[in-house]
Amino acid sequence: MSADPEAALAREARRLLEAEASAGFDDSSTPGGISRWVASEGRNTRALTRLSQYSRLRPRTREDLARAVLADLGTAAPAPSRGRDADASVTALPGVGAAAEKRLAALGIQTVSDLLHHRPRRYIDHSSVVAIAEAEPGREVTVIGEVVEIRARPARSGRVRVVEAAIADETGQILAVWFNQVYLVKTLRGRRNVAFAGRVESAAYDRQLTSPEYELDVHRMVHAGRLVPVYPLTRGLSQRQLRRWMSLAVDDYAASVPETLGAQQRRTHGLPDVATAIRNLHFPVDSAARDAAARRFAFAELLVYQLAILRRRQTWRESQPGRPVQIHRDALAAFGGQLPFKLTDGQRVAVAEVLTDLRRERPMSRLLQGDVGSGKTVVAAGALHAIVGDGWQGAIMAPTEVLAEQHTATLRELLAPLGVRVELVTGSVPAADKRRIWRDVERGGVNVVVGTQAIIQRSARFDRLNLAVVDEQHRFGVQQRGEIRAKGYNPHLLAMSATPIPRTLALTVYGDLDISVLRELPQGRRPVETSFVPNHRRGDAYTFIRREVAAGRQAFIVFPIIDESESLNARAATEEHKRLTRGAFADLAEEVGLLHGRLSGAAKDRVMRAFRDGQIKILVSTSVIEVGIDVPNATVMLIEGAERFGLAQLHQLRGRVGRGDHPSHCLLMSETTDPRENARLRTLQTVRDGFTLAERDLELRGPGDVLGTRQSGALGFRFASVTDLPTIQSARIDAEQLMSADPGLNRPEHAGLAAAVERLLQRNEWN
């Protein structure tokens, strides 16, 4: 042997594996097989450890393992042979008929490619192949032996048939038991060299395997002797059935799945090629291979997503040029000089970023996100004043009439002294007034229009619209944002959101937008004192609310659901409104209002207006009041069933109070006794930064609680996680480099990637 034994061992391993590749991985490259050679060497190197089970694997799995070890040893892995068309219908697989096709369609599986990308939800580790004598109770094992006896008998209850089989090898016997599977008697009787996999349990007389998986061909094991995939199913499908089809699909079609990642990209990130990843996703040689496959698919998903949003941004910027705005310094000075307060550092930075965008010939596409009460409207006002100063018009679209009215009042206060005419257009504005306003808008006599969706109706016409502001942008769809842009010649777009967005989501959901962030609260905003109130102290909370109302203040009482439900153990707004007006607040019944999402838009606006104007003292509501209502006189926010809300949403609700000159309070009441859940809620007592809470929410509860279920689901990720910042950042960097080097993804090596991006952009739910 050479002076470096390990180097010599690596060379011998390479020689043997290359011989295996030439022989079709039939374990013939060395007498007794690869596993015996590994055992004879007696060295615990990483490569040899991975090859110790080689002889027990089926040829296709041996190929995966050989390719992986050769890659570790610095040798090019044998190229996979091309398979069939992975876009073929699943009915191309043997055994998949019309009935199975319908069942698979219920899982979103229509093509073989869909099947190959159907992710296992977990794996059962049956890779420990042991002699029967070594099968200890409590272990997940695979044993290989002969069925020496098998019979079916009725259980004591008489309603179940029990199948019992005695399995033997040269070291001993073990019992296998199944329930209501009498066909196994015929299937297994007299069989030799059968693999059985499951958890060993202690039985009355010995050890037994209860309902073990079985494998008749130990040279091609799918259900035993390995990490066994467990898939999401639907009615009428079994795990064995799906694994069998998956095995056929992997063998015949994995090599024909288009590659989306280039060779250099895979090397840089340490990721396998797509064929290897598919094999190791479903039938991994070990946990390292399984994890590498999952990483590869997660990265590819995020890369495709980042390319799609960068393509969308490119289209937005280049399809129609924007109209640059000449920023007049004297106008800016006049705006700043008449403000009744000092801008925060964040507001000054945001205004500068927006004005820089407005000066460019490409249209602005910016998201202004800030915590509740951080002063986003003031930034929008600065931008509107700048474009009006250059002879353009602006528009703000809000999701509710009350919020539109609030914006109108704020903008008139800030801009009217500077000669800017601001008009409000909502469904409640009389038709004659609307016609007059739109006539003036079309003639250029109105500088800024504020409204709900009324401002994107067909009758709405602008003279020189060049800035569209969309508030609470997640309440509007792409079509509505597109319609307001269509009112001008590719105007600049400023989207605003009071929902703090974690960095990972900002890089995914809003990756096509430039982002400005307001973290500071303006001077004078009082912090809201947050308290956790045990369920048994509800009466004390009501007493506190009565005291605040007696002092001339107002209060919110928020519930998680509208109506009582048998499936949800939670207090409901409608029933609690009745109970409160007949009990704790009976003497204030005429001043206790009810607000929820099933009311019509007009009814909701009437209730919110009455609360804002002080006619309603206590507003019983669902989370519909999360945005769109500003009542400085409200000093108490009581949230029932707080455990059913995410931290970010609770913070949003808390932000509805603390807007005036009086001390304000948020009372969190929980029905749960789970100490971990209550500890989560107590986070709000000490943390007031919405971004910190949103990050925590994302970790604990997922994106649905940060953005809402629809926005979260629209991402469509099967492998990627929106909390995986390192992978998101890597995908973003690669996407930007690709867009710079090959903007149209026209190079031959990018064909698979281009097709994947196009499919994503064409998806109906793409947002």
C-alpha cells in the first residue's frame, strides 16, 4: 500500500464504483460484493461507511449511492440515461387506470412530473437490517427470513380477523401480526427470503412485529430495508400503492425531468442534479442524501420565484417608460416648513427615497411599510405635494370609506394651506357631487383624489395622473392595482402597508418592489400598556371599561369569530354583543355597537362612523377593525380569545388605541391554559416593535398570520420555507446575476429554468 493508506483506499473505492457503473451497478466489481469489501478493510472513513449497505440495495438505489460517493471522492459521477417524457399523464404508469387517475388528481397529481414532485411528509427508518435474534423491542428494524407458518383466526371480539405469521432466519424466530388482511395468508405462505419492516414489540410469549410492511423482492426494496417515504394520501389510495407507482416513475422518468439549475450553480451551493434529487427525495440512500434533495428543491423553488418577481419588476419598468417629476426645492421647503411636527429620521429617509424614484424615467414601484401610527400618510403627502408642484395629479385608494375619509382630512390639513385641492370620492358621496368632482378632475382642477374602489370605476378620468398610492395594499388584488395605474400613463406606484413584514417575506412576496421602512413612532405617541388578563378576571376588565367610558372615553371589545361554532371553542361577536347589552353593559346598551365582516360595506362604514363620532361608546367587533379606523378617544382594547390571533395581528389591533392624549390599555384574555401559549401572548407586554413581533409570528405560526391565508398560500411552495433567510438571500443573489447575464433566460442551459418561470407567471393564483 502507498504511504497514504486513506488515499489508496479512496482510489480503490473509485475503481470499484466506476466498474459498478460499467456493469449496471450489479455488485459484481469485487468478489462477495462491495459491502463485504468494506467490512474487510476495517477502516471507518466516510466513503466506506456510506458504502457498507451497498450490497443490500436495489440497483437503482446503488447507482444513487455510487454517484454520491464518487462526487465526494472528486470523480465525475456517471451521467444518467435519458428516460421518457415526464410530462406524460400518470396513466402512462403501469397500474394507474381511470379510477386511480381521479384519486391522484385530488392530490394535484396529473402528470408523472407532478407525481415525482409529490413530497413525502415524513420517512420511516427501516434501514436497519438485522438478524431476527438482534431485533430488540422498541426498535424500527427490517428482518429477512422465511414464512414458516401463517394462519388467519378470529379475534376475541369476533369482528376482526387476525393474521399471524412465524418468520424465521438462521438466528431465530419472530411473530408478525396483521388485522383484517386475510389475503396475506395466500400472498406470504411458503415464501422465502421475504423482508419485514416495522417496530418490534414485546408480546405475551416473545417479540412481534405488528402490521409490518413486507417486501417479496429483497433486491428491489421499496417498503423495507431503507428510509421509507410516507406520502400525503387521499381516499382510496394506500401508501404501498403510491410507493409502487413512485418507484416505477423514479426508475423510468427521473432522468427526463428538465434541469433548472446549472452545473456551476449546483457546485457552488453543493446541490445534486435533478435526477439524483428526485431519487433521493423518494428513496434516499441515507438521511444526508434525503436532506440534500430537499435543499435542492427548496433552492430551485425560491430561485424560480425570485426570477419571476424580478421579471415582473423588469416588465413594469420597461414595458412603458415613466414620466419623471421635476422636484422643486422651494415647494419641498414650503411643505416641510408648514408641518406642525418634526419628521422622524425614518420619514425623512422614506421621503428622500420616494422623491429619488419620482425623478427617474422608469415608474416607481415602492412599498412603504411601517408600524401602526408610524406616519406613512405624511410620507405620501410629501410625494403628492412634489408631483402636484410639477403639474401632475395624484390619487390614493383606501379599502374602506372611513379610512378614505381619514386620509382626506389629513391631506387637507397638510396640503390645503399650500394650495393643493384634495377631493374625496366614495360610494357615500352624492352622485351629483361625484359628477362635479370628476368633471373638475378631468379638467385638471383637482390635484389629489382620495377614495375607495370608486376611483377606479369606468367613469373616473384623470387629466395628468402620475402618482397612485394604494393604502393597506394587501387588501387589494393585482387587478385593482392595475386598474388604478391604467387611469394614467404608467404612473408611479406607492403601496403602503401597516402590517410589519419580516425580511424573508419582504424578499419573496414583495420582491418586485423597492421597500422603505418606518420603524420609529412620531413624538407624542403614547405607548399602549398591555396586560394579560386571566379568564376569571373578566368582570374586572368590564369594570375598567365602564370606568373609562364614564370618564368620556371609548373602548373596543374584539372577538375571534362572528357566530358561535360547534367546531370552535371560542366566544363569538354576535352572541357576546347580545350578552353584554343584556348584562354587564345593559345600562349602556344603546351605545354598544356591533361590527363584523358579514355586514355590507355601507353598514360597516355607518358603524365605524358612529364610533368615530362618539355615538357608540363600546364597539364589539371581530378583527375587521384591524385597519381603517382612527379614534383618538378610544383608550381600551379588550381582545377575547387572544390565543387565536397571531402576535402581529394582536399588535395591529392594539394599534387602534393610544392615538390620543389619554393613557391607553390593551387587555389580552385567553381561554387556554397552555403555559406555552400564554407565554407567547405575554410577549406583547414587553415588545412594542411590530417588526420584531412579525418575525416571532413567522417562526411560531407561519406566513398566514403575517399576511393572511390567501397571500401565504399563493406562494405555492412545497419545499421552500419563508423563514429560511439564508436560502432566500442566496436565491435572490443568483436570480439577480442571471437576470443581469441573460435577462430573457434565452441561453440553452437556462431552458428548464425559463420554462419553470413562465409556468409560475401563468399560474392563476400568482400574485
